[in-house]
Amino acid sequence: MSMGFMVDEQNRKPLETILPPEKCADFMWMGGYMNGIQMYKNINTGRYLNINSDGQCVIYNALNSHFVAVESAEAIRIAYSRSHPTTNIAATKNVRR
């Protein structure tokens, strides 16, 4: 399955399911992938919060070119972090691209 980027109508519903309204204002919708992942960019840090079609937060692992599932709290922490994000990618599971 191709992971092609697609431009679609803004979809903030996944974001609104994991963040309170006042925190949603910190993110702008950047687009979605054909596999259902929606991308939101933190306007203060420039870091992304990605949410798949199942409502699971995912991060991109460049080492194996896959998105990996992470706990919502961890993904939110990374999106708000101004320093290099650290997460135990080995403990996450691969999500098909």
C-alpha cells in the first residue's frame, strides 16, 4: 500500500478526540496520508502530532521508514517538546504505511 500524501479537507476530529479545545488551538492541520494518518503541527515547537484512522497516535521512525504507534501522552509530550524528542521506539509497534 502506498503512503502517498494527500491534500484533503481539514480534519481536526482526531485531534479533538485526544486534546481539550484549548490545546487544539496549539496545532494546525498539515494534511493527511492515504493510509488515514492525519498530521498536526504544533505552532510553537514545529513538532508533529500524527493520529491514524483508529485514533492511535503515531510517530515516524526514519530508521525503518514506518510509522510506529505510541501512547497519546507520549506523542503529546513530543509535540510540545522544544528539545530533541526521546521515546523508546523499540517498545512501540510498527504501523503499516
